[in-house]
Amino acid sequence: MSSVSSPHNETPLRRSIGVASTAAKMGLRSMEAVTFWAAVLLPFAYLPLLVGGLGESEQLVFAALVAANVFALVVGHDHGR
């Protein structure tokens, strides 16, 4: 007996799981693309802060931008592979 599933014995639950799996993969690819481009573009936000000088209030904003950039680098690393 063959264990290969055919379209004739596919249940609604299996079909739903397949659709959910495909949607999750597409969502992951979209998130990787967005974070990849965020990692590319976020350093441009550093420039006004660095040109104007980092006062006490700007230091927190700069640290948040660096943290967001590191996060985007890690998550978007595999985009396009």
C-alpha cells in the first residue's frame, strides 16, 4: 500500500493546514524582505543625529536606532537566498 497522499483522499483539515503553511511561508519571506531593506535604510537615519550632535535625549534615540538596525540585520539576513 502506498503512503503517498492523492488529491482524492485529502481532508479539509489537511487542506487547511497546507494553506496555513503556505501563508506562513509567504509571511516569513515578506518579513525578511522588509527587515532586509530596513537594515539597508536605517543607517541613513543616523546621519541627522550625528551631524547635529548627540545630546542626552538624542543618545536614547540613537541607541534605539542601532538596536533596530541590529534586529533588522539578524532577521533579514537570509533575504534573497
